[in-house]
Amino acid sequence: MSSGSTVYQGKTTDLLTYVQSLGYPGHIQGALMILVDNQRLQSLLRGIDISDGGWVSIVDEKGRLVTSLSSGGMVTRQSLPPGAKSGVIEASAATGGMMMTYTTSSYNGWSYVVAQPPHVVLSKVLAIKHTTVTILLAFLIFGLILAYLFATRSGRPIVNITTALTSRLNGGELKRPKDMYGYIQHSLARLIDNNDELQQEIERQAPLLRESFFGRLLQGEYLMAEHVESLLKHQNADIQGSGCAVGIVQFHRGGHRFQEEELRELDIERVLIQDMLGRTLKGCPFTYPVAEDKIAVLFVNGQGGPGAFRKTVERELQQLTLEISRHGLQAGFAVGGYRTSLLEVPESFEEARQALSRLYEAGTGQSVWFEDLAHDHRGFYFPSESENRLMNYIKAGETEEVRKLLASLYRENFEERHLPLAMQQLFVLDLVGCLVKVQDQLMVKEQADMRQLLHQLGTANHPKQAFDNATERFAEISDDIDRRKKSRNVQLIRDTVDYIHHQYGQADLSLDAAADHLNISKGYLSQFFKEQTGVNFSEYVENLRMDKAKQLLSETRLPIRDIAQQVGYHASSTFCRAFKRGSGISATAYRDIAHKKPASPLHRQDA
């Protein structure tokens, strides 16, 4: 029943009455009456603005008024749309000029209705609008402040990059461009274009580089297989095989008086034959013009033994002969002995030169192999290539290689060749002459007594004693060069490490900067540093920076940004990635661990 005034315990009170029957249908045993203070219900509704004649009411599921609250006017009964759970009824004469908002509870079916003048409703909308705009403006201002802070913080590397590009590309002028991103894009485009031009130029120069490399290899200027492999890798050339041999193409049959017209014709023929060598022979062979009418070529054994290798080379030479004859040219071929190492190429080249003299007898288009020649051992064996290798080994301090080469010369001249005593003495005399040249070129202070060596040659029945003494002298000079080389290496690695420890806090520390400071090439410094320390230059610098960063994180409370700058990083984000990559945890976590518990002996040792 709707609320009304009721006398309860001697007081008149506005009560809401709720009656619930007890029992079951057809047998009512009593009723339960519940009285609810209407003032309490209305106190829950007073939070709604019902000024200027507005009202609020609660209607039960049967349309009966449960309670209501008005601002002095009458509560206008307005039937709600059938079946509607909630909605808004626009202001009209039927609603007393009020805008009605209603909703129906799914729990008990009661409807809650609010009637308000339109201007009251709109004032709430305006208040919500003002509140929304105020919050939006506050967030916008806060976002602008954060964006400015982040832009300032993140823009520092952009400024540094722009400054570096400006100083390098504008001749040292540090005038900052107005559009930094456009300038960086333009500069990168220029760098990419320049790099493409440089790459194209390198590709054009690649044949000349290969030709120069092969020429030095023929002269025996390379002392270690690692150097040869490094140069081949640098030139994108991969020689895969179990052995090799050097051949010489002879394509001129005239005399040795080359006239201007003949030289011009030889140049044309040489270019044509080199092009045919590259197209006919497998593996893109190395070629080198050893004379106006001679070209040296390197044959590589891809698979199989020396016999199969010779058959392959002969088949390729036949194809090459046919190709050369189609162009109206004539050529002959001399091939040196088979070798299993690229360091032995000079010996094969010398043998090819010896076989070259038989080409005149063999005829045009024929091939002569050194192994087919009847070798005459009446002369001693000490070719200029072996002498050059011996001198280069000594200058490099490779004592073991010096002894190996001298041992091979001893075997060739004293064991395999049956030389008379006079010829053996001539060989040792030639070796002594090489010793004199080495001492003069290296300005050795304590030079060997040449008179004693010559006296041994004249008095001994076997010049082995003089050979042994010369060998020991060669080894002593090589050992001295090796000691001086190691001493210079120790000083160089010390200077390099000192420079890194003084400059690790500079962001521009690099291999190029260190090489410029030490007045050596970048490639040599990179290889030398890796050989001496076991790590790359960049790895060493990063490890040092991480060690210094760990020390600062453990001993100070400096911000991460300041620590990153002190150890040589432009941006703290780059530093944090490097720290986590090297340590496995973040810089913040490392600091927390370091400050929470004392360092263990193992941790102190790592630090």
C-alpha cells in the first residue's frame, strides 16, 4: 500500500505499508505487516535535482504509487510505455512540461520515475560537458609536457647524429639545419649513393686486385697461409681444392725486338686470351701477365688426385686451343709441377718457366709439362723465388719457416742431386751472398764473418759445415727480428689498451679513431688486437664499459642516464640493452641486488 500518515506508538509517522499473507492459497492462516518509514525512502531520493516543480516517484509492478517526492507541486501520473524497461519521455502537456526519465527493475518490477524541467536536465549535460572538456584539457597539457620531455630526451641522439653529419659533410661547419630529419634523410641518401659508387668502383677494380695478388703470390711474397686466406676472403675469391699448378700461356713466336705495332697487337691478343681463359677454364682462374707475350694462370684441382687433375687441365687446354684458333691466334702452354699448398705456387711457377723453353721444340698449340721433362741435375737449385721467400721469412721473424726452407734446399742440392763438390760450393756461396744482402738490408749490427765462411768453403771436403753455419746465422737474424717484433707488439697492445681505458667514456670511441691515434691501418689494428687479446676491439670496449657501469651502479646513486653518459653511451636505452645483453639482468635490478646484500668474494673478483 502506498505511503500515508499513520499513528504508530502515539506518533504520527509517514509510513509505507507492506502486507504479506501467511499460509497457502485457500487456507490463509494470517498476515505479516511490515511498516517502513517513508522518510528513509525519501532520503534516498533527495540526491536528485527536482527543483522548479520536478518530482520523483516509485511505482510498483501494478502501477500503484509506492512513494514519491516533489518540490512542492503535484506528482503527475503518466502511464509508461507498455513493455519498456527504461527510457525518456519528452516534455509535453501530458507530462506537465517535465522531461521524464524512467527505468524498471528486473528484480521486483518496480519503476523508478524522475520528472525534471528541461533546463535542469540540460544544466547537467552542460556540467558534464564542462567537466569532460576540463579533464581533456588537463590530459592534453599533461601529454604535451610528457611529449616535450620525451622529445628532448630522445632527440639528443638525433642532434648528435646531425652534428656529426654536418661536421663531416660540410667541411667542419657546425651550422644546424632547420629540418633535421630531412637533412638526415638527405645525408643518408648521399652516403648510400656514395657507397654504391664505391662498391661499383671496387667491382671494376677487382680484376686488377686479383691480378696483383696473384703476381705477389708468384713472387713468393706471402709467408703464411692465413694471410693468403684473408686476402682471398677480402676479394670474395674462394679457392677450394686439394692442389694446384701454375701454367704459362705463350702466345707470341717472334723475336725479342718488339716494335710499337707489335706491342699494340700483343696488348690486344693478351686481353682476348685473358678473356678466353676466364670463360673456358673452370673456377675463374687467377691470371697475371708475366711478360708482353706470356700470361701465368693458376689451375686448381677441385677433386681427385694429381692424375685426374692433369687430365682435367689437358682437356681444358684443348678447349682453350680451339677457342684461341677461332680468333686466328696461336698459343702454347707450359705447366709446372703439382703442389698441395698455395705457398708452394712460386716453385710451380719456376718449373713452368723451365718447361717454357721446350715450347719452341713442341710446336704451336702444344702443352709441355714439367714432370715430363728429363731433368738435368748438374746445376744446383736455388731459384730467385726461393731466395725471395727466404729473405721475406727472415724479415718477418718466421724462424721455423726459415729452417724448413733451408732444409728443403739442403735436401734438393745435397741429397737428391748428385752435385760435384765445386757445384755444392757454388750453391753455398750463393747462399752466403743472400746472407750478406739480408744483413745489409736489415742493418744487422753483429754481422757474420764472411771470411770464415769462405775459408770453410775452400778448405772443407764437404761444404755442409759452411751451410750449417749460414743456416744458424739466418736463424739468429730471424730470432732477433722476432724478438724486436714481439717487443713492438707488446708496446703497441699496451698503447692500444691505455688509449681505450682513457677514452671509453667518449661516445665516438671506435676502431677508426684508435687506428688514427696509433698511426696504423684499421684492418691491421683489428687483426692484431684480436690476436693479442682473443676478443674483438668492439667487444673489449663494451666489456670495459659494462665493468665501469657495474662499479658505478654498486657504489653510487647516480641516475641510469648519467651512468650511461659516463661510460660512453649517447642514449640510456642503448646502454640498458647492452647491459642486459652482457649481464642477463637490467641495470636497475643489478643496482638493487648490489645495494641489498654485500658483495661475495666471487662478485668482487668479477668486478
